[in-house]
Amino acid sequence: MRVLRPGEAVTSLVTRELTSEELAEAYRLAREAFTAADLQRYTELDEGVPAEEVLAELEEAQKRYDKGLA
């Protein structure tokens, strides 16, 4: 069994129930494939979008909806 990263998968796989041995192997392979670089993504702060911008967009969308332009 080989773990594929999303970019490596080129066809859709048919899903089926895995035996307990296959599932254990899949988890083992996934743990081995998980690198420090993968972990680094989850340790960095994401600044996100300021709440004021989100609120302004929501208010604008509500105005358009109320006018029947949505």
C-alpha cells in the first residue's frame, strides 16, 4: 500500500472497507509520510481577515439583497 498526496492522485479511487491490518498499514504509512515541513504549516500564525472587512462585505451583501439585486 502507498499513501498518495493530493497532488499525486490522478484518478479517483474506488473506496472499500479496509481490513484491520490494511487500516493499520495505512495509518503507519501516513505517519511515516508526514514530515516536519507538513507540521510546520500548523505551527505558523495565520493573520486572517480583519473582522471589519468581513462585516463590511456582509452589510453590503445585505443591502444588495434588500434592494433585490442579489
